[in-house]
Amino acid sequence: MTLLSAWALAGLLLAVPLILAHLRRRRPPTREVDSLLPWRDLGAAAAPARRRLGAPVLPLLLALQLAALVILVVSLARPAGGAQEPRPSRVFVLDDSIWMQARDGNASRAQAAAAVVRGRLRELPGGERVSLVLATDAPQILYSGEAAGALSALHALPAGYGAANLAAAVRLAIGLGSQRGERILLVRAPEDAPPAVAGSGARLSQLVVGARFADQGLTGASARCGLPGAGSCEVFARVQNAGTAAAEDDVSVLLGGAVAARQTVTVPAEGSAPVAFHAPAGAAIELELAGHDALAADDRAFAAVPASVATTVTIVGRPNDARPLAAALASVPGVRLRLRTPSDYRPADAAESDLLVLDGWLPVGGLPDSSALVLVDPPRLPGGQVIGHLSDSRVSGIEASSPLLAGVDLLSLSIDAGAGRRVRLPGWMQAALWSPEGPLLAAGENRGQRVALLSFDPSLSDLSELEAFPELIANLVAFSQEWAPATATVGQALPYDAAPGTESLSVSSASGVQRLESSAGSHSLTLAAQGFATISARGPWGTRTRTLAVNTEPSSAAVQGRVSLGLPAAEAGPRVGWWPWLLAGALLAMLAELLYVTRSTRAREALG
């Protein structure tokens, strides 16, 4: 046991005056009596005692007070114990980037690295403590314990598909050590730059597995369909060349397993070049790089082309005011439009809609439980505040990265005086377009529900006359339905939204079907294999699906900061503090003392 604040034990000296107070003889209490006649039958009065100290009148009270004092003082000394197990003297850091999948003959670099570490472990005494750190983009401890037990952990090394943060992994290894003399071995691929170090380099040694090669790979695969009027979709990707000389690469497009198109592209040395192909809506496209090199994982890429899915949109508002919005929404491909007035609206309209548009009106209570909302000129804003009308509604700024403004130019937008509302946005909503007095267009996600805001009345502006108006409405519809991204990276967390009212969520891939968290809000999942996966959500609106393209990330990791090898050694481990329990014991002792004084007549008399 260790006392973290031993100086507090000086408080035990308070026990001396406490004991003396109980041993001190007190004068007999004075009482008023009716007569002195009963004293005649008493013997001669005893001579007054000359001793000032005597036996305690209330020994139980003294014991309780001493117990409370001792326990309280010891708790202030903060006793602690139960240190964690001893720290390792050797730490092995294993690179787990995609480059460790490269093969040299029949073995991959990861297998060669495991064999090297396995040999080092066999040279150590079986009881020596070691740790294995896996250097991914978020490093993790693979094993910590005796050297003999680390061998089995090396047989289950996961295959990396992304970049490795070697600097963070080495920092984690330093934190695991118990002394300045512990040894750290970093086993890495030659493509992953070693971390910059400061301090004694004797603690860190490095082993490079394999040699650099002229890798050719596909990266950044994506698909995009045109706006209304465009008849096709396109698939994009980049061909990466890690070699020191320019290369010509052949890229094939596979549709349903058959080659649909080919393209030859010249890629500069240590650079990249784009490729693009036309594709039908809803297609699952596989891109394949001709030829084979040491790293096969980045020779394929996948892209899920958006499908033309029917979207049920309900607009609630006064017919004359909502007419421009209704016309624009009806022109978006796949939209099934339903019109309601505020008097016709029912809560079931929200639950059955993929997108609910409220024009100049909000139902009583909070936001309706629709999977997505567009609030137009709202009289109030749940979570935020409507604080009057805009006197200056000129456009003064835009957020170019907002998905609502993709391909949209609203700098010339003109709004009638007093037609816009001054709003204070809730914390989960961000402005995309604003005036000197507040936001004009904003969007955000609130517990899985996507919400967009137009703070002015479109019928009192020239918005419907701008060429960008149909494009803006199409972006609003697309934003409302983006409850999961179209692409994912193997081994990395993929965010998705569960809208209010979602009854079940699942994902199907080559690994099988997996049920997902379906409570309203933002969640994430991790996919372990390249290819395609489909997320399915079921709710009052029916069943909606989202096809994801799952790819690798063949980029090299950047060096992230400098690693200090001269940091002070970490403590032996956090200890278990006992002082809260002792403090509780002191309080119980004082409570017992109070009960004793309250219920004991003798104690009340003695205390006067």
C-alpha cells in the first residue's frame, strides 16, 4: 500500500486533545430540588477527588470519535494499492499498412515480419514481458504479457488495407515501457517513411521488410450521375504509379463480370492520372488494372453508381406560396410529390415520406418524425431561435464545400425586404449561404434526421427565376437521402444515420448479413473485405437500400510529428485509490456517534 499524501497523517495528533477531553473530570451537574431532607439519610460526603483525570465517562462515544478521526485522517492521506502488472521491457511495433500485403515469392511482407518477430521472441526467456503494437491508422496493442504467449498472437495478424501511423505507434510503444532501457523494434515496409525521432536512438531499432517496387494501383474510385437532363452517369478513378519511370496502364471496366470498356492511360513517374467511363444508373462497376505486381490489393477498385430510386416527397404549405417549390420538386427525377395544406396534414404524412417539406408552417411540438426535413421560412426553429425579420438580406457569404451548393451559384439571389427571417441556428446545423444579418440556407443532422433550412419565402424572391434553382432543389433532395456514404474503406469506420422511426437496419456483403444498430442517431460499422455491400433500412416509409463500394486505400502514410525517445519513464501503472471508501467509513462512524448521543440519556446528561 502507498500513501499518496502522507503529510495528512499529522492530523492523528488531534487524537490527544480528544482523549484528554474525555479523561478530564467534570463537575457534577447542578440540579434544582424541592427539599434537602433526603440528604440526611446519605453517608458523609466523599472527599473531593484531587485527580483531574479519570476513566472516561462515555467510553463508547470516545471509541466512535477516535474511529471517525483515524479513518478520516487516513483517507486524507490517499492510500492506494493494487498496481497494474509490470510493464514490458521489449516492445515490437508491426507495420500494418497495405504495403505489408506485397508479396516476395510465396510469402507476404506481413508474414515475413511475423517470422522475424517470432525468431526474436524465441531468443528471450519465456517469462520476460513483451508487447506487440499494431501500427494502423489508429495504433492498437495486439498483445501484452509473457514472451511465450506472444507467439500465438502473431498467427492472427489482420491484413492491413490503409495507411499506418508509425509515429503514433512508436509513441504508444514508449508509453508501454517501464524504464528508459526498454527496447523497441519497428518492423516496417520501405514505402512507409520512418518517424522522426529525438533523444537516444538506442531505444529504437528498425527493420525494413522487402524492397521498393514500381507499384501500379487504382485509387479514389467514385461514381456520379448528372443533374436533370443528363442521360448517363460516370465512374471516375485515378491510376497511381509508385515507380521512378512513367508507365502505360490498361484499365478495364467490368459490368456483371464481363468487360464493358477499356482505356489506356499514361501515368507519370511517382504520380497519378485520371480515368473516366460512362456507366448506367444503378450499376455495380469493377475497375481492373491489367498486369500483376507484388501488391494485388490495389489492382482492383469498385464503384456503386447511384440508382434512380423513387423518393416520396410531401410538401405542406399554402398552395399559392408553395407553387414554385412544388414545380421544382416535381421536376427532380424519381420524385413522387404529394401536396398537403396545414389543415390537411397528419402525422402519418411525415412517417410515410422520404422527405417532408414544411413551407411557412410547423406542426405543434418539435420537428416531425420524418427521415428528412426541409424547413422553408419557418415561424420557429426547434433547438434554435427565430428572432425577427431580415432588414438586409443580401448574400454576403457562401460555404463552397456544402453539398447543397454543388454546382449552384446563388450570389445574385435577390430577396424582398422583410421576406427573410433572422434565425439562430442550433448547434447541429451549419450555414451554407448567409447575409450580413444571418443564415439564408443551412443544413445539419439531428439524431439521424437530416434537416435543411431556407430562412426566406422563395415566392418573395427571384430564386425561382435563377438557372440554379432546379439544381438547388435537386441537391436538397439528394442531401436528404444521403443517410449512408456511397464508398467505404476496408477496415475503417463507416458512418451511417438511422432516421427516427427506423425499425431495423442490416448490411449484407461477401461476409454475410449483419444486423446494425437502428436507434435514431449516427452510428458506424466496419467492413472487412473489398467489393460491394448493401445497407437496408426498414421503417414506416417502407424499405430503402444503399449500395456501397468497398475499396482499399493504397496511399502511403505521412510522417505525423516528431517522436521523443527521451521521455521520462511511465509509472508502474495506475493504482486503485482506497480513500473514497475510507471517507465513507468516517462518515458512517460520525453518523453512529450522532445516533448514540441522540438516543442515550446518559450521553446527553454527560454532555450537559
